[in-house]
Amino acid sequence: MSHDPQTGAFLNLGWLRKQLNLLLIAVSFFTRIPIPAWVEFDSDKLNKASRYFGVVGVIVGAASALVFWLTQFIFPNSVAVILAIITGVLITGGFHEDGLADTADGFGGGWKVADKLKIMKDSRIGTYGTLAVGLTLLLKWQLLVEIALYSPLKAAIALIVAHPLSRVVAASMIFSEQYVTEDDGSKSKPLAQHQHINDLLILCLSGFAVLACLNGLVAFVLLLALVALRQLLIWGFNRQIGGYTGDTLGAAQQISELMCYCIFLTIGLN
């Protein structure tokens, strides 16, 4: 049977365009980066775009690391770290921090599941949410400053690694856990409510690609720690609301990012 090389090339280009479309959908939902007008959206594509959440993390982490690396030549490490954190927040619009705040308010202020979900969709931030975001940002800053004191390069690497891995952990929950339905008045819903096994495999592959660039011991400990943390978060989310929402995925990302910095500080500097 003869093979038409032009047809094969066309199919390859079509596949690449489809993947680029999904990547740009993920970028548009989790960052403030503008995307081309030709990008196509529908519910199926929104679900499939979850495969590239880790890649979005690479983009955010690389931008934050670049700002840190350039500014640490001019300012003290403590200032450079703040500028790197601000860069990440500006690129994402504080998307994940907002999820953390809503989760803390809902879990801390509600007694019943319905009450927790009602609080979580409220656009106002409460005491629990303020404390959660404030303390998380403070801990991020302190961990990265301590890493930078030993090695500015390691701090930059930590940023590049933590952002994608934390998003892989959060997005993988879509595959295995139950989405908790909120009413139509909810101010925020997760990007994807369903995840095919192929999407999960591509998502995990992006995480393994990041780990493969690290020292073997660091990569192994990061993998074990994040798998354990994922299970702990799932247990907590199920206990609180019986599943996940977009807000809890944001909280999972923030907590997982902190875990990555803790691992880098404890064993990643050796």
C-alpha cells in the first residue's frame, strides 16, 4: 500500500494545531497571557486542556525564575524573591491564591457542606482566607530566601520546578475525584470536570519530564512527598465537602508549591 507523504504531513500539522489549541486554552484560563483569536473553545476541549496544566506551570515558573535571576544581581535576595512572587501573581491574576482563600474561608467558616460551598463562592474574603493567603505568601518568601542564601541558581530552579509539579498534583485530582456541583450562581467553576486517561498520562508525563532534570535523590523525594501530599489533600477535601471544586484545586496547587520549596530547602541544596 502506498503512502502519500503530503497526507501524512497534513495529518501531523492537524494534530499539532489541535494540541496547540488545547495548550492555549489552558494558558488562557490560568494566566493573563493573551491568546490568538483563532483558538476554539468548547466543553470537550476545556476538559482535554487539563493535560497541559503542568506546561502552564513551566511558563509561570520560568518567568518568575527569570525575574528573580535578573533582579538578584541588583537587589538583595529577599527583594528579588518578592519580585519573583509578584511576577507569578501578575501572570496568573492570583487565580490559585483566590482558590486558597475561598477554600480556607469555606472550610473554616461553614459547618455543613452546603454552607461551605456557599461561603466559597462568595466574592468577599474572610479572616480565614486572609490568613491563609498571607501566611502562604510569607512562607513562600521565607523558603525561597533561605534557598537563595545557599544558591541563587537553586532558588531559580526551585521556582521552575515547583510551579509545574504543583499544578500536576492539583489537576490530577480531576481524574480520580468527584466534582462537587455548585448552583448556577457560583462565581467560579473548575476548568475541567472530567479527565480522560490520555489527558492524565500527558499531564503526568510533563511532571516526570521536570523531575528527570533534577538530581536523582531530589526527584525521588519530591515524587514521594507530592504523592503523599496529594492523598492527604484528597482525604481532607472529601472529608470537608465530599470531593473537589475549582477553589480546592487552587488550594492544592498552593500547598503543593510550598511542599516543593520545603524539599528543595531540606535536601535539594546538597
